[in-house]
Amino acid sequence: EKSAEGPADARRSLFNDAGFMPIMKDIVFKLERYGAGDLPNLLSTLHEMHWHDKHLFKIAEPMVIRHLPSVQLQDLPQLAESFVAARCGSRMLFNELVHRCSEAAGDFEPSSVAVLVGAFARSPHKPKVFLIGFSPIVCAKLHLFSHDELSRVVAAYSEWPRDVSPELAEKLIELLGREDGPHLARALSPGHLVALLRALVLWRSRAKSARANPRAWNLGALAGVFRRSARQLLDG
């Protein structure tokens, strides 16, 4: 009896299929025909398939830049994530992505903000510029993130802990300390909670703002979050 095929096995079977490469060659041949709606969807689909063909992404990049002003807002996060995952994309592309996303920063849904900051934290160009610029938006939406989204956002800023703002740290401390908040320590899984606590320690020790002005960080509230979390982790 054959065991059930997992996602990695399914992808391997697809990529090794005799008909797969002719289809990909046909896609590359017809790339110029893809418009502002189809091209981001294509690249996002390839990313979801884990088909990170740098050659294809390099061919697509000039077309993406050309179409970028007309790309739908909801397609921008997956577009950025696709290029980052493929380890591809020029400085010009990321400059344009930063510009387009910054123009519409307040219009992104919380889930899209989480994808964007997660992608740009690992991007080859402009990661700090983007994260610093989006920090006010992240602060404003922090209470709207799901547990997974919150962990993703915090992990993204932990890639560049020296540039974490005291406002972001304060918002996270406040969120974790709220008695009625959606991210109350007892509502988080132990893994999520430990990851957030580690991030706060990292930010407090590495952030330039914390070194320059320690009083800008509410240490009393931070200590309270750790005490409450320690009880929760021990009881759990």
C-alpha cells in the first residue's frame, strides 16, 4: 500500500513530469502578453509552487516594473514576497515597490502588512528603509494581527533590531499587557509567546533608541509582561 504523497513529493512529481518544462517554456515565451493583473498572479502562483526560477523572474522583472503603477494593491505583497523568495530583483524594482507600497500604506489590510514586512525584512534592497517607513502603520494595526501575523511581523523587525522604534516596542508591550486584549498572554500558544518575549529582549538590548534613551522604553510595563508570561508558561 502506498503512503499518502506529501506536498514536497507532489511538487517533485510535477517538476519531473515530462510535460512540465514545455509548459514553463511556453509561459516564458508568452510573458510579454501578461498584463498588470496576470503577471503578479503568475509569479505568485510560481512562488506558491516553490518554483523559484531566477531566469524566469529576471525576464519578468522589466515587465513588472512597467506594469507596477497599474498593479492592484492586494497583489503587491505577494509580488514582493515572490521576488524575495526567488532571491531575485534589482534595486530599481525594490525602489519602485517601496514607493508604490508607501503611497498606499494606510490602505493595506493587516494580513497584507504582515506579508510585506516579512518579505522586505529579507529583501536584498531597502529592507531597513521599508521597515522604518512602515513602522507607524504596523503600530496602528498591531492589535488587528492574528497570532501568526503578529509573530511574523515581530520576527521581521527582529531581523533589524537596531532600528526598532520605541513606539513599536511600547505598542507590543501594551498589547501583551492588556487584560482584555486579543493577544493576552494566556491566549497565545507557548511558542508564539516565547518568540514575542525573545524579540522584546532582543529589541531592548540592541535598538539604538533604547541605548540612546533607555527611559523611552517602559521597563516597568515590560517587567510586568514577563512576570505574567512566566506564570502562564509555568502553569501551561
